[in-house]
Amino acid sequence: MSEVLNNKDVLKKAQEELEPVVGNTSMVQESHLHRVKYLQAIVKESLRLHPPSPQLGAREALESCQIGGYMIPKGTRIIVNEWCLGRDESVWERPTDFLPERFLQTQMDVRGQNFELIPFGGGRRICMGLPLALCNVQLSLANLLHCFDWQLPTHQALDMSDKFAGTTLPKAIPLLVIPTPRLPKKFYSREFTQGELI
């Protein structure tokens, strides 16, 4: 959300993509997600720059091998720095810029098959919660962008620096924003009548 708010064009494009798919008579449902490719690109780009954990779980070499010109002896523990993979200049053009468009012309995904982008790991030890996490992140972000217009309290860009907190990298300065409803009032109430959100 912070990266989107730092890039107003991204916010506008995402809202413009959601409007014809969802309309203003409902909130985003899981069934809408396969039709919002730009929103999926935003999530991929966010996971590239801000992986859930900066380092993947330790692996052990089952046999001696050579990787990138380095000899890895059998039994060596290997820790992959996912944070650095997402910022590798030899792989990513303008690696520190937030550019969701880079994922619109490629089939690259976060499901462990593209080793340039493995925020949830890969192989047999990939995160078991990946499908649930990806669906929840996409659905939450889609509803936040579809249901509200967002404004920063100041006109300055957000500080995107991270702080190390055990195994994760949360923002050093928490996000503070002002939401304004975009949909009819009935979507913001907690009352249910005849199975419909009112």
C-alpha cells in the first residue's frame, strides 16, 4: 500500500482496472482477481522489493556442487538472501524503482518457479501458506484500492526504509493515510439484511 501511495499513477491505474471488473455496486470478490492483471503485477512488484522475510530458510547441500563458480561442499548450509535477489542489477532494470509494469509482459510468478523472484521459497520447502497468503494480499489490496481514495497527510513522499525485526522487515515508519469512501454508503456498514451488506 505504501508503494502504491508513493506512486499516484499506479494507484490511478489500479482503480481504473478495478472499476469495469467490479463496478460500484459490489466489493471485490475472489472471483474478480484473475481479471485484474495490473493489481497482480503490483503485488509481485511489492513482493520483489519487500519480501515477507529478507532471507529464505536455510538449505543444506546434499552433495558437492558448483554454483556461480563457487564450490559448495556436501553438508554446507546455504541461506538465500531474497532481499538482495529482488534488487540485483544484473536481473532487474532500475531495481530500486517500484514498476509493476515490468510484470505485465512476462509470465514470471512468485510461486517458486522463477528463481529471480522467490519471496516464498521454492522447491519442496516452499511456503505451505503461499496460495492463502497470495489470495488474501490481492483481495485485501484490491478492496482497499476499490473502496477508498487515499491521501497522505503531507505532500512528501513516504519513507520506505525498513527495520529488521527478527525474521521480517516491517516499515521503519508506520503508514499513516487518510481514506475517503468511493462506493455507496451501504458498503461501509456492519448491518446485514437479507444476505446483503448494507
